[in-house]
Amino acid sequence: MQQIQIERTTNPKMKPQASELGFGKYYTDHMFMLDYDADKGWHDARIVPYQPITLDPAAKVFHYGQTVFEGLKAYRTEAGEVVLFRPEMNMKRLNRSNDRMSIPQIDEQLALEALRQLVLIDQDWIPEAPQTSLYIRPYVIATEAALGVAPSKQYKFMIIMSPVGAYYAEGIKPVSIYVESDYVRAVAGGVGHVKTAGNYAAGLKAQEGATVQGCTQVLWLDGVHRRYVEEVGSMNVFFRIGDKVVTPALTGGLLPGITRDSVIRLLKHWGLQVEERLISIDELVQAQQDGSLKEMFGTGTAAVISPVGSLYWQDEHLQIQDGTAGELSMRVYETITGIQSGQLDDPFGWRVML
């Protein structure tokens, strides 16, 4: 494994107060960088002061969108320990995204070691207020200056970090979700199952429509039948229907979320019946109307769990039960955040101490 060179900043930045954090507004003193050239492979692993990067105007990332990214968090436990949550899963998924986008594979152990060293160097940036954390963004961009449509021969892999505030500053409030019926974000065989920038750009237009209707996010239907539920813009989704928990199957059009996987394992650990299958919007509407749809919630790194209070479908707001956060949603949220913060035991070995 490569040695990681370290250059520490001589001009540390002023750290924001917890009340100022928000999401992705401030960045720590250091970043990790790793370069790729076709004739040298990945090389020059280094941690350097946070800084702008210079790219040629013809860099392929600008023209053909050859880029992937990840998102995870570092936490400070009540005992003062610094921990990560299943970081090896993020690096495995990063390489799956790399493969789909014709980007060379990255040494996952090197990436994890770079992540470990970077977090430890900037650990004073991890906020200590309840529900706050250090958000970590690994990403790869194509940097070759060439306008031919072909995989780049040069790349940069970088990791930047941002202290973030509590996602639910005033407590968990169920959101309203807009079910998109006109636009399509992804199809099986496409790139919906990887974290590439184009997936998110493709969702912005629909998000504008959701905002007009007073909804927080978009629920996408499959791109072929326009019938089967896939995922919310930045979250996987779960439904408690009767005595079962149902989540859309990984058919290739939606992201295999790490929080999604954690929730499935946790629910099965509790003895609940979980089904990963196709679920149509018609089935959901029927379940809402007959009362068997007990809860709906989204899962993702940022919020962990986001309860859904209503769906906006065909010009109508469909309230789920009494519109409040469900019992199961809250139990899952409190358990996963408890494991992340060190307040609860970790029977799965998810918590990685640095």
C-alpha cells in the first residue's frame, strides 16, 4: 500500500459554532488527494491543506460527466471517541460506481487508511453537540483534457469533509413526498444504482415541481412501466403494510443504500418480516385508503430516517395514518443513531473506532 504524504496547514480556519453549521457550508482544514494516469496507475497519495483545484477547461468531467461520489459521517461519542459507521461499505460501493462509469478501481484499503488519517488530523472539527457529525465526501473526477467521447486517462480521487448540524434541529417532523409521473430518473441497465452526478442533476426538474406542491422530495417510479416505486431523490424507502415491512427490490434503477441495508438487517434482527420486492403506486394508494399502510419512511446517510406523513399523487395529498412519525420509524432512528453515537451496543460490528 502506498505511503500517504502529509502536509499540515499553517493557517487553520476558524471553526463555526454548532448553531451555524447547517449542511455542507463549512470545510475542514485538510483534504486527501490521489492522482491517476493510465501509464502510472493511482499515485501520489497525500493529505494537504484544503485548497482549490485547477483543471483544464477541456477536462472530461465537465463535458461527459464521468464522476462518482460517496457520503458517510464521523461521529464523536459521549466518551469522546471518534467513530465511523460501516466505512468499508462506502468504499466497496465507490468501486462499483467506478466500474459502471469506466473509472479505474481504487485500492479500498488505501482509501480507508486515507479516510482514517484525514479524520484523525481534523478530528477537532467533529462537532460535539447532540445529533451533529462530520460529513465526509469521497469523490472521483475525470481530468484528462480531451474532447473525444471515451473514458478519461487521468483522474483525481479526493476526500473533503464538512461539519454538519443536527438534521432534525427541532425534532423529527414527517415530510410530504411528491410522486413523479412525468419525468424519469433511471432505468435498469442505466446508472440509477451508482452514485454519479448525473443521477442527481436529472432529478432537479422534478424537485422544482415537488417544491411548488409543498413537498420535500420526489418519489420516483420505474422508468419503463411508470408504475413501480423505486426511491426518493436522496433516500431509499420503506413501507409498513399490515404486519410486514416492504422496500423496493434492487432492480438496477435505484441505489443500494448502506442505511437501507442496515435497516433491513436491524428489522430482521428484531424478528420482523421484511420483503424486498416490486411495489406499485396503485398498491400503496390502496393500502393508504384501506388503512393497512401504517408507516412510510426514507433512509439515508444525512437524515438516517425520515418519516413520511403524506404522498402527493394525481393532485391529491394522501395522508399516512395521522400524519405523524410512526412507532417503528422512531425505533429504527433511535437505534441506529444510538449505535453511531456509542449510546447503544453494536451487535453488528458496524461502528469503527479510529
